[in-house]
Amino acid sequence: MCISNHRAIGRRVSGRIIKGFMMLMLPVTLLSACNGMFFYPMQTLVRTPAQLGLAYEEINFPSLDGTQLNGWLLRAKGEAKATVVFFHGNAENISTHIGAVYWLPAAGYNVFLFDYRGYGLSQGKAELHGVHLDARAALQYIRERPDIDPSRLIVFGQSLGGAIALYTAATEDIPLRAVVVESAFARYRGIFREKLGGFFLTWPLQWPLSLGVSDQYSPQAVVGQLKAPLLIIHGDADPIIPIRHAYDLYEQAGKDKELWVVEGGGHTAAFGPFREVYRPKLLEYLRQRLQDTP
């Protein structure tokens, strides 16, 4: 009987030690998972532009720290009206995100889409500072190509790519005709806190843990510095990034700005499920911006 009691007590003590250790490790685990929350790269390319009937050039270029990056330049049909630099979202790679822009070459636009480090055929490992180096390098690369008109560049980013595009366009000294973002978030720390707050186990940790997330590259802090016209697109039913992020960005932006609310739209839905409305609407917006004096 005494031995059984000792064993039971030992099991309870061991269980408490394990639970205590797990509770201590949970914040560490969540903080280390922060990078994974923002980046879900996939290395395998599932399609090429040629399979979609698009003329393209495969491009390899260095990031600002020398990391080799991979991308595609989709050629406009006929004389190019402008070149769109596309910043994709946090998952997969350009071979899946091409669905957001494959229709633009037929409308007369070059499209340069590239993979951040760790995505697709790009080298390295995705992390916040490096990805922003990649974004700056992509803009600089396309601007310096002799076959691209540097005075007719447009930036387009979706979701995480929208946040990256906003920060890059606002802080990089490259003239742009327009910056278009869809389903972008306003703050890295804010969106991290919201995701922790959506789960009952991590709800109590949302405020202390979010302090470990850098807001160095958050677009809301710099969107007011943007010199190019800004178009913000967001679905009012977005379950991933709530539309309040769009309102926050719009409020902090300068005077040359527009906000399109996609009624009933989910995450990055404007040019997919709502394409019949928003594709021609975007083309008209770009046409007008290209008529403006740079």
C-alpha cells in the first residue's frame, strides 16, 4: 500500500513537472514559430508560364546580400504599356500565385514576379529582414534592365506581399506610377497578436508574446511617405486579415489614395471570384495613372 502511494505521488509530481515545463516552453515555441507564421514556402514549381500559353523569360538575380533569387518576366502582348512588379503572399511560390497576374500580359502589361528567398528556386531561408532585401533587389533589378521603361513601373502586392510592397515602395527611392495592394495587413505585431487572440490557449499570451515580433518593417509606419498613388483593395469578409487593416492603412496614407471594398469578398478575392468587376476596374485605374505626369 505504501509503495503504491509512493508511486502515485511520483506520477503526480512527474506529471506536474512535465506540465510546468510545457507551459514554460510554450512561449519559446510560439516565438520561434513567429517566422513560420509569416512564411510558408514551397520549393516545387507546379506549373510554368508556358503551360498557360504565356511568353516569358526565366530570371536569376542576386538579392542585396548576394542570395540568388529566381523569377519570371511575363511579356506583354504588343508594345508594353508598363511593367508590373508582383509581390506574392506568404505561402507556396510564384507557380501558384501566377493566377493573380497571368491575365495582365494580354492587357498589354509586362509582369515581373519573383520568389523571395526560400521559395521556389530561390536560395536561402525566408526571414523578415532577408525578404525585404529581396524586395528591394527585385525593384532595382527590373528598373535597370535596358528593355524595361523605368518611368512606367507599377507595384502590386497581395497579403504579406502587400505589406512588403508598401514598405519597399515607401522607403526605396524608385519612381512608381502606382502601388496596388490587396488584403494587406497594417502591422506585423498587430496581425501576430490577432492570430494568437483567436485561439483560447494562446489568448492570454497575445500581448506579451507580440512584443517579441519586430515592427521594423510594418507598412502603417511608412505608408504616409509613399509618393506614388496608392490603391488599397480589401474584402469586407476577409477571414484571414480583417478589413480594419485596410482602413488603418488608408487613414495613414497621403492624399493620392483610393480604397476599394470588395463586398462579400474573402482573402485576395478581387481578381479571382470577383474578376468580372475588378479586372477591368484595375485596368482603367492603371490607364489613368499612366496618363498622369510622373
